[in-house]
Amino acid sequence: MRHLYRSISIVLFLLLLPVSYSRAQSESDTAIKSWLQHHIAVLADTSMHGRGYVKDGRQQAARYIKKEFKKYHLKPIAGKRSYLQSYSFPVNTFPGQMDIRLNGQMLTAGVDYIVDAGSSAFHGNDLSFEKLDLATIKDKEQWRRTLATFRSVNKVYYLEHVDSICSFLGLKKHFFTMVLPKGCYIIPQKEKFIWTVSQETTHATVVYVKDSLFKGSISNISVHIDAVLLKNATSDNIVGVLRGEVKDTFLAITAHYDHLGMMGNNAIFPGASDNASGTAMLLYMAKYFSTHKQHYSILFISFSGEEAGLMGSDYFTKHPLVPLSNIRFLTNIDIMGDATDGITVVNATEYPKQFEQLQKINKDNNLLAQIKSRGKAANSDHYHFSEAGVPSFFIYTNGGKGYYHDIYDKAGEITLNHVDNIVTLIIDFLKELK
């Protein structure tokens, strides 16, 4: 009878194991999400000033990441005493006044308008207002004559149908502002506002404004915009390593921590999804692998300058702190806010064997709804590495509310749906790369 009770007890124990495991796993997933949410909230807080080039936002974020690297016992690389790899580049900034008034009513930066990132400073009260329909221009000579009329600094030019003239001239829209002479120009826009970072300034001051604000007559307009070109804005890549059994071969985990910063004194672009979320996930990986030693050493790089044109990764590949040939594989993570519709893997077509590994891990563990394959793209920090011969993936999520490069990309808007499963997917993938 004792043997029977013992057998029954063993069977019951084994039957209960999956239930217990599932519950523990669920609690662990909740803990991962909570951990990520905390760090996203810190990095996207208003005190970080959008992790850009106004009020030293990027430096504040760098100090926070350095502190986390130290907490998880990452070591500086290549005999350095510091985690920092410093470099500089020019960047146009809007550090002060940002004031536009129509008929005496102040518009809200980021909501009613955005300033073209390359714009020069402009200040004027009680300006005259002139509308021009660029669709009426039929040849290049007429366009040259029109440009010659843009001479008054006491006038705001309202330019309709910019797409039409760009198409006619064979000019990409983001180059249009470069051909405009000194002065203030308003371009009406129906689409959502998406801001960026510019490394140069134009002669013109260009403002994209909601077209609905110009349905009535404009009797009075004032524009005050401060702009400062920083010719040598110092930025830092933050680089740390956890040594594995094989000391001089690396798996790299990367994510950029910079964002757009501020447009004037009040408009902050928090960059919670892009890319406080990826940075938080990188920090979680550092935490995890600090207590789970791997076969290969793991290199963690938090890049700056991504929004300004992949500057940090470009600098690293030209001044590598480890031989690029020693990087076995690089996984770059960006926009980790919501994986309701799975993830997309850039360079999947370039590295089909590794992509097949990802797909198998996902299927075997039922992690994500789908993993989409995408080819080469110069859309994040993986690019310069893959161009230099380093096998690389760029992974981003498919889901969320669509907030991107705007003032609404806040920590509170991120769901982190299934993002804990991405953590599992990447960790398991890296463990299999031998």
C-alpha cells in the first residue's frame, strides 16, 4: 500500500508540474513587463528633455544607462576605464522661444505645428501674409521668378501644393526647404506631424501647420523662433561587456537611447517607444546575462545619434572597440512598445539560417503572433555593421497606437503587449548562436 501511495504521489506531483510552471512563468512575465515599464518611464520622463540636444537631455540619459551598466557588472571594453565612446557632430537645435500666433491666438507647438528641423531663427510681429498656389507654376523659369519674389522678411509666405512643385522639379519634399531663400514660410499639412533632427540649417524658416487653422481669413500673424546650430555637439556611445567562456568572440545587443529632444521650451518629444523601450530591453538583457554566463562574451552598445542619421553606429564601425570580425552576431532592438501583431526582422533575407532559428524558437514556444521577414534597410543602427560584414538583425514590434516622432510617444501610451515574449525569444536565440 505504501508503494501505491508513493506512486500516486509521484503521479500527482508530475501532473501538477505544468500548472505550477505556467503560473510561475506568468508571474515572471508580469515582472519583466513591470521592470521594462519602470525604465521606460524613467528614460521618457520630462526630466530627460526628450534625450536630445536641448538642456543636455542625451547626457542625462547616458548617465542613467552608465549607472545601470555598473549595477549589472558590465565592464568597459578594450582596456578603457569608461563605458563612453565620445564623438561629435553638428546638430540644429531649438532651445528657446517657440511662439506662433494667428489673429492673436497662440498655437501649440507639436499639436498645431512643427518647425522644419533645419530651420533658421526668425522673429517678427504683425507680419503680412501672402498665399501662393505652387500648382500654378508650369515651368522652371516661372519657378525662378517666383523664388525671386520671396524677399520680404516682414511677410509670411503660405505655400500651397508643395507636393506639386516637388514632383514637377523632381525634388524630394524634404529637400524643398533647402531651395527657399531667407524668410518665413508656412506649409499647410493634413497628415500627422512627424519631427526629426537635422545636422544643418537652411536659409529659410519653415513651419508645417494644420491646414484647418487657415480656413478663415488671417488678419495678423507673429512668429518668434529661436534656433541654434551646435557645430560640435558631443555625444556618447555607451559600451560594456560581460565576458563569456570565449573571451574574444562576441554576441552584440544594441539599441539607441537618443531621441529628438525639445522644440522650444515647452514641446518635448519623449520617445518612449522610440527608443526608451529598446534601451530598457537592452538593460534587461544586461541584468539577465549578468547572472547567466554564456559561451560567447556579450557586448552591449547603447548608441547615441541614431535620430540624427545613425551617427553613433557609424562612428563605432569606423572606430571599433573590438574587431568587427570578432562579432559573431548583432541584434539591434528598436521600438519595443507593443508586439500585438508580432515583430519584423530586418536582414531576415540576408541571414536565412538565423531567421529560421528565430522562427523555430517562436513556434516551439508559441511566443508571438508572427515574425515578418524584411530585407536590407538603412533604418537603424544595425545597418553600418551589416555593411561592414557583421551578421546583424534589426528587430522592431508591430502594434501600438502609431505614436512616432511626435509629442504623444509617452510611457503611459505603451502597452508592452507580448514584449515579455520578445525577451524570451531573443535570449533563447542568443543561447543557440554557437
